[in-house]
Amino acid sequence: MLLENEKYEGTLTLMNNLPGMVYRCKVLPDDYSYIYVSDGCLPLTGYTASELTEKDGIKFFDILHPDDKDWVQSLAADTIEIGLPFEATYRIIVKDGSVKWIWERSVVTEFDPDGSPLILEGFDTDVTELWRLQRAEEEFMRTNLMLNVTPLMCHIWSSDYQLLDINEKAYETFEMTKDEYISGFEKLRPEFQPNGQRSSEFMRKSIEKAFKEGSYVCEFWERKLDGTLIPFEFTLMRVAFDDDYVVVAYGRDLREYKQMMNEIENQTDLLSSALKEAKEANRAKSDFLAKMSHEIRTPMNAIIGMTELALREDLPDAVREYVNSAKQAGMNLLLIVNDILDFSKIESGKMQIIPAVYSLSSMINDVANIIKAKLVDSKLRLITNIDSNLPEAMIGDEMRIRQILINMLENAVKYSEKGYISFTAHGITVDNDTIDLVFEVQDSGRGL
């Protein structure tokens, strides 16, 4: 039969051989002082037993990680300090400054006469590696989740060009299981790619470029078991993994994109054809207008010429007024015809400026008379202010200048009910042979 001291020594040996630290400490609020620690304290905390148990030694809360101190103190207040068992996983700061994760379970073994906890006994063990494995597993699960929910197909290739893994999108696209896809990947490639290269050679070169350059983008076609060809845009990226490198390839299904581009191309062709037809129809219209305007202008010039001859005769006042009105109406109609002709020339790209010698005062006088005729029954009056220093003979396109001035003045008449219209002409000398004519139109209405 073992003596009591032999049993005690056996218990101590057992506790000292445990892969962790057995301890006994006093229970005081925020001050848990160690009374006893097993030999496992040194590999666990970096402190010797004497450093933890001597007077003014290292206490429990001295080695507790600062970020865990508040919640551990709170949990201790809710359990230990009212006599309940304590169990938690937390971090400690080891003597060398490193951090370890500790799992602890302890119970109160002695109480004061008033029932307050006095002595706490427990066991601490290092679970750092277990915690890291759990975190790695959680990280793996999160990564796997992200890979499987992405709308892109994903391949992972080794440095010796072996397909290591794929995500769900890859084998679901080809209506296969994961094992069927990986083992039968060679069957999912057409012999040649659209660029003429063999699929096996093109894939190997693409992976090789990604390993050398860090990333590579290419278009690669695969083929389902039923023969359906699927174009993919692959983005290949080199990634460090397990003391080596792998290439992660993300494949985007291009079927919808290519269909959309084909539709856009077809619509573009249709629009181009429609635009070409519209231009041809417009050109035909312009040619017709130009021809008709020319055919109308010839007899109109003859009519105006005949009225001018008639006005030179000795006519009764009433007849003279009729002939003059006919001439004015003919000139107005000729202006309209000229506008139509000009419009057709602009559309057909045949508008030209034809300079010739003309009388500036005569042109201005003709323009003023045309506008005055329009003001006979209105409450408007035309005020002209022509610089007397302007030269009489000018070289320019009289017809175009006349058209511009008449259009400006007719707009002023159109938007003015009463008052005045001011027509001013002056010049700015450029050199001995050139002058810039400046025409200004003002009105009392709302403006052009």
C-alpha cells in the first residue's frame, strides 16, 4: 500500500509530464496569484515556476493578451468569482514576446467560510497550432465558397502543366462531375484553335507565359461532349502556393458577348446600307431641285427683262405701277428659286463662290427697295445708313451677298410689328486692294 507522500509524488510526476500547465492560484478580483504551477509552465509561458509563484511574481492577468483582457475578466466575474467552472480559449503573451492561444479549464476547489471562492485549480494547454489549422480551414472554406459562386470558370495549374483543381462553374458548364472534368480535360479541347494552333500547344504556351510574366490573357475554345464549341477569355495569373507557384486561370464564357457583337455588326451593316440609300435618295432630290430651279430661272429672267424694257416706255401711271409690281414679284420669285438652287447645291456639295465686279450702291439700293416694298402696309420704316466713303466698284459674289442681306432684313421685318429697321453698311480697310464690308441690321422687335 502506497504511503501518502508516495501518492503525492506520483501525482506531481503525472502533472509535470502533462503537455500543458497545471496550476493552483488564489482568487482575488483582478489579481490571480499563482500558488503552484507544474513544470509545463516553462514551455507554455516561457516563465519558470519560481517566476510565477514567488512573491510579487508574474500573475495571470500579467501574461493575458491586452485584446482579450476585458472579456476574460468579465467571464471570470460571471463564473469563477461566484464559484462556477471556467472554460475559455484566449491568447497570452509569452516571455519572448510571441503570442500563443491557450485553452483553459478550471474550477474553484476551496471557499472562504462566507462562501467566497478562495482557491482555483486548473489546466492550461497550447492550442496555437489547432487554432491556426481551424483558421486555415475556415479561410479555405471561404475561398472555396468565393470560387464556387463566381460566374467565371476557374482552373488551377501546376508548374508542370497539370490541372490540379477547378471550381463548380467549370464542370457545371460542361455538365460533368468534377472528377470527370479533370480526368477527361483532354477530350474537352478541339484539335485546333481558331488561330490555327494546336489546342494542347497553345494552352501550354499560355500557361508558360503566365508563369514567366506573372499574368497572361488569351482566348481559348473548349468543346462539350456533345460537340458544342464554347469560346472563353482566360485571364491567367501566377500565384505563390506551398513553397511553389501555380497558375490560376479564370475563364469568361464569351458566347453571349460574341452573339451581341455579331448583332451589333449586323445592325451596323443595315444602318450603313440605309445611310447609303438615304444619301443616294438625297442626292437624287438635290439633282432634281437643281435641274428644276435652273429650268424655272431661265424664263423668270426673261420675264423680268421684259418688264424692265416695258418700264422704259412712256406708260400711264397705273400701267407703270402694274408692270413694276410684276417685276418686283418676278424678282422675289427669282430669289426663292435661287434659294432652292443654293440649297440643292449645298446638299450635293457643289456650292461655289463666284467673284465678279458689281456696283455696291446699286446692290444696296436694290436690297433696300425689296424690303421697302414689304413695308408698304406695315407700321415699320426702314432707316439706311450707308458710309459714303465706300468704293462703288467691288469684286465679290454679289448674288450671295444680296441673299444674305435680304434674309437678314426679312427676318427683322418678320419679328418686328412696328417701329424701325436699321440697315448700316461700312467698311474696314485691309490693304490697298481689299476691304471688309460690314453690314449691320437692328430692329425694334424681339430680334433675329
